[in-house]
Amino acid sequence: MLEADLGIFQLSLKNRIIPSCELLKSVLKDNVSVIVAVKRNLRLFRNDLSKTLIPNVNLLLNLGVPECRILVMLRDQTGILIQPTEKFKAIIEEIKELGLVPEKKTFYDAIHLFYAQSKSTRKQKWELFKKWGWSDEEILSAVRKHPFILITSEEKIERVMNFLVNKMGWSISQISYRPLVFMHSLENWTMPRCLVVKFLFSKGVLKKNLTLSSFIGTSEVNFRKRFMDEFCVDFPEVTTLYGGAKDNAED
């Protein structure tokens, strides 16, 4: 780490490094967290934290972002909180315009997203969803539920949408209601489950109003219990479909 920023040795120990550590400790409360934060971002010492970190932290506190999340961000993603205050404020305003609630984890996630990804890139993702027939309101609703949907690569968005719409026949409203589907592995998670459910639909043993969330969002144990163990005696094909899809994905 030190080799990556030898300039730290040019900084004043008395006037910059020690005051910065003391300021960090006043926020993080303990030495261990300060050490973690410093090791992960030596740029902390190149900033006047009283003019970047403190105003940014206070902004989040005043909005109602829980202190525990701010502390995690400061310890693990310090670069986010030492941005110039005006730039940080602009990010927060854009997030607020989306209607995300500061008290919820989605607001915290959106800060990470907006820091890591340019506005033009987010716009490209937005337009790609619209190309597939999503309305602005459906995209907005999905982002409010799971901001990291916009981190998904354009190539993966295309593959997931092609499979769910063209192979499975799911509607845009059904997909947008469960945006977390874009964060799962298509080949190792979504596809095997969908193939099993599609087969069981064809046999008339599942309710027609089954939601995407009920089988994509559930754990591996619950999926097997509900959609495989219950039907594998009468329909042994489900085991073959599920295992075959995963085997093909790993080839």
C-alpha cells in the first residue's frame, strides 16, 4: 500500500497525518476502524478532512442516513466520503430526485452506484431497458428497489431479457417487479429454475399467478423443497432439467 503512495512521506506528521487520524477516530470511534480506513485509502491524508469528510458525513446525518451505514462507508469506501463537497451534494441530490429514502439501505447502495458509475453510463443502461419495452416508471421502480440493477453490464441485460421475454414469455411488468433477477447468474441460477417452473406449468401443477419472485428470489433449499422435492416422484424430469441446465452452464 505504501509503495502505491510514497508521497505520504512528504506530508507533515504533526500537521496533517496525526490530526487526520484524530478526526477519523472522532467519527469512527475506535482505532481498529481508523487503521482499516487508512489502509484502504491513503488519500485520506491528502485531503483536508474538515472540508470534505466532515461536511459530507454531516449532510448524510442531516438527511437521516443511519449512522451505522455511514460508518461502514467511511471504513470500507472512504473515497466516497472525501469527494469535494459540491460533487458529493450533486450525487445526493440526483439520488433524492429518484425518490429513494435516506433511511433505507437502497439509498446507501445508490451512493455507491453513483460514485462508481458516470451519469452517461447510467443513462445508457436506462435507454437499454426502454429499448426492451420498459416504461420510465418501471425502470424507476426497479431502481428504487435495487439500485445496483444499473451496474449490470449491457451484455448481461440483453441476455437476461432475451431469455425471460423470448424464451420464457415473461412480461416486462413481471420482470421489473423483481429487478434482483439481474444480479443472479443467468446460467447457474435463473435459467435452471425457470426451466423447471416452465415444465411444471406445462403439466398444470402450478398456479398461473406464480410470480417471478416466488422462485427466483427464494433460497436454494426452499426452491428444491417447493419445486423439486414435491414433484420429483411424479415428474422425475425436473431433476434432469435442473441439473442439466447447470451442467451446460459450467461447460
